[in-house]
Amino acid sequence: MFRSIVSAALLLMTTSPAAAEWVMAESEQFRVYSRGSEQRVSERAQQLEQFDQLLRIYTGVPSERSVPKLDVWLLNNSGEMRRTSGMDNVAGLYVSSPGGVCAFAQRKDSGFYGATLLHEYTHHFMSQHFAAAYPKWFVEGFAEYFMTAEFDGQEVSIGRYTKPRGRSLLHETWLPSEMVLSGVYHPVQTGIFYAMSWLLTHYVYADPDRTQTFQLYLNAVAGGSDPVTAWEEAFGQTPEELDVALDQYMDRNRINYRTIEFEEGTFRRSWIRITEYPNSSDDMLPRFALLDCTIGDSEEHLEIIRDDAEDHDDPYAQTTRAYAEAIAGETSFAIPALTALARAEPDNADHHYYLGRAYSRRAHEEGADMDADHERARVEYARAYKIRPDHVPTLYFYAHDGDAYRGENERNMMLLARELRPQISQVSTTLAVSYAIAGEWEMAEKVLAPVANNPHLSDDSWARELMQRIHDRDTSLSGEAVEGREDDREAGDGGDGENRDERAEEATAG
């Protein structure tokens, strides 16, 4: 993502002395975008690299396991977060969709707001390396538990609480454990839910026997068991008994944290590569990121990008507009603009990828030659794939411009996409239908299970409906029957929420 925008920015820097508006620090695992100094954004990238190493050590993920880099966007404040995402009272956001996997947080690097960035990354790490259906309280509790990690040389403390969570536990009415386990609560109770999720995670990890039993609980939930029932069966503890245990645990322990000393050299520093963006990137860069990841109002994002491109006639602005038009705007603008860019820079994967997106969309416009445009799209996706074979959006949209549900080549593309980004649920649903149509019902159930067994979904959700049809060996299942569920995402509105892994963290708690 944004490789050609980077090259456009570098081109502009050779012709203009204007100061950078945005800075991107690229490291081994991340691309971190922020306004401000190179030093500050480099420090945030190093912080994330160090935190990734801690999570790998704690969970047993090999240090050499390579995954696609995560794009992290640091916005100025809650006002910009609200204005650009369309969400109120949000400190951070993590989204995985076919268009991209992105994390957004506020630029503040201290206290709750600094820890929120680590919270968002923990969501990503968990879904990237341990893709399964988890109870909501553990998804949030695990992130809350690790987000406060503090490094002092080779010594690390984990399990601290943030001040907002501490205030919630001390001064708010606690939720019954049954509500925490089920993940069903009123929005005004979000703060205390997060705090109690942290407390319950702390309680589990404080005792080796509980930690061992906890794996049985997670396996049961991943297999489709109710989170409340699974807790009773694994721990032999009713929700009411858990209420008492948590109250006693907090009172007895006064919320202790763990300090671990690692061997010298355990946490190494990453290389950092800095890219500065021109002044035209001010609103365009975050707006395009949100548009690409299908967050917020696509029409509003597109309009702002168009207005800024009118005001800034530079390579960065014009390239960004062409990409934006390709995925959500006028294909009549995008196709000639991107064709010219691809001819000028044939080794730029993004030019070919977004040109493919434009052809994909034009194929469904009135009067279009659908077959020809789908074929043109696949040609461009193939060119992009040859240059950048680990780009999941390229794999996903290439498959969907062919026979995503019957073609062996397309299935292989989706298998690779799932290996690279297992958290993108649309990849799993596409694969599940593909296996079902081929009569490989057990494989269909296996790839769909992490999505369909997600306890956050309603009983009538699309993923659970699909799982039921697969379980019933419904031979009428076809790609055409489900294509509308996928197509509604192309407009950039994010669908109905169950097809996209989206987690927003509240800006204030308690």
C-alpha cells in the first residue's frame, strides 16, 4: 500500500523545499504514519517492534516468522479521529478488510493514549498469529493486560492497569460475571466491561493451574460453545462464584503486576527508513487510508481528496486521487490516469492493483463489457502480484474477478491470502463456499469455523447461516447466492460489520 504515493512524495521533494506534513517510519514489521518529527515517529515504530518481540516471546511465536507489514496511522487527537472515522469517543481503531488491515490511534505517546496503540497492535497480533473465535472479554482483556507493558533495558513489567480502568474498577458498579463472559452489555457500560475484562485476564494469568485450564475454555469457545457455559464446564465455577472470586482477588492482590528480566540482547532495535510527505498530504493521506480500509463515509473521504487534489497539482495529490477514484469514485477518471501511471512506472505494484480495482468496478457499470473488463482487471492484478506476491488485497480481488468459487487457481490465491491474513473474514467465507461447491464439506467447515463461531455474532448472522447450510450439506449453495454479500463492500461502506473485523477503543473510560 502507498508505495507509489511514496515515490510521488520523493519526486516532489526533489523539486520543492516545502516542509513535510506527514512522516512515515518503515521498520521490519510496521509502516507508521504520523505528523511531527522523524525522531518521534521512529521512536513509535521502535516501540511497536519491541512490543512485537515481547508478544512473540510470551506466546511462543518464532521471531523469524514473517508476516505482511501493518500500516499504523497516528492521528492528531480525538477530534481528528472523530472527524475522519465518523465515530464518537474513539481513542483507537483496528480494522481488517479485503482492502487492507489498518490500525489507527491518537498521536499522544503517554498514558492511556500511548498504551492504546499497543492495545490495537495486540488485537492485530492475536488475530494474525492465533486466528480463532475468542470470547469478547478475552479479546479486550488480553489487549488491556499487555498494553501497559513497560520496558527498562531487558526488564519488562506486564499486567499493569491504566488509570481509567483503575477508576472504573474502584468507582463504577461492576457488571455481573455472566455479562462479562457473554460480552453482552450496554454501550454506557463499555468502560467497566473493559476494566473487568482486564481483571478477569489478570485473574487467569496469576495462577498456573488456572492458565492451563483456561486453554480448555478457549478451545471450547472456539468450537462453538457458549462462553458462559464453557467457563462453568472448564473451571467448575458458576458466574456467581466467579463474582465472589474476582472481588476477593482484587481486594487480596491490590492488582500486582509481573516483572520479568530477560537476557541481554533479547530485545533488538529494528532498522528504520523514513519517508516525508508533501504539504498536500495533510488531509489526503489519512482520508485515503480510511477509504482504502473501508472506514467511515466513503463519499466524504472521496470529496475531500478531490478538493485537495484541485488545490495541489503535484504528483502525490494526483496519484492519490487516481487511487481513490479507482476504489470509490469515477472509473472514467481513474482508468486513463492509472494507465498513464502504469506505463510510466511499470514496476509499481500499486498502479497495477488500483487500475485492476477500477476495471473491476467498471465491469458492473451500465453499458460496460463485463467479461472484457473483468479480464482487464485480472491482467492488472496479475502484474501487481508478480511485483508484490504477498499483497492480500491483490490476491482477494484477483480471485473475485475470476471464478472465486469454482476455479482451482482462484482457490489457491485465496488459500495464500488466508495464510498471510487469516483475520480477514471474507477470505474464509469465500474459501468455505468454494470447498462446499466442490463437495469438500469438512474443509468448508474447518475454514469457516473461526468466523462462524465468533461469539460476538448474532444467531442470524451471515456467517452462521452459511455454516448451517454447509453443515446441512446444502448442494444448492453457489457463488451467485453469496456474491451480493461480498459485492456490497466494494462501495467502501464496510458492509454490515460482521464481514469486517473492526474494533474501536473508547477514548475515555470511567
